[in-house]
Amino acid sequence: MTEREQVEQQIRDILAAEDATAISLSDRLFRPDGLFNQLAKTEAERRLIAQSPLFLEALDRLSDLQDQEAARFADAVRQVKGQLQQGDYQLKFERQPASA
């Protein structure tokens, strides 16, 4: 198996993972040090990768996860609003540092 095939398999494994979150998926695949960047070093290669079925599948998966997480967040906000007395509140979404 070539290095490219190994990276593509890693991408498929990440896309199939049941425990993925939108942020973790995005970080592992799309960051400058992510897997798709390992497949394309030049701008021309990146343009080709961005049109590939695997990249488009990854974008679809990311969009699905974002939609699911947004729906869960909206439900949580509705529940909290229903339990709080009237007033001004702010909900804050922050990424926690990784546990050691």
C-alpha cells in the first residue's frame, strides 16, 4: 500500500468513526497539518483534491455533524431557557484543553 493509499484509508476510517465531532473531524482532515494536506502539497494538487469524491464525502460528513451538533445545542438552549427565570443570560461554547 502506498503512502497516499494509507492516508486515504485513514481519512475513510475517520469518516466512518461513530464518535467523531465536527471540530475533531475538521481538525484531523482540513487543518494545515491535516490528512488532506498530506495528499496535496501544491495549489494545483489542492484544487484536484478539493474536487475528489473523498474530499466531497468528507465535506458532507462535516456538514452532517455540524447540523446534528447545532440541533442538540438548540435543544439544550430551549431546555435551559425553560428552567431559568426571566432575565438576561449568555451561553458560552468553549473548547476545553485536552486532558492529560
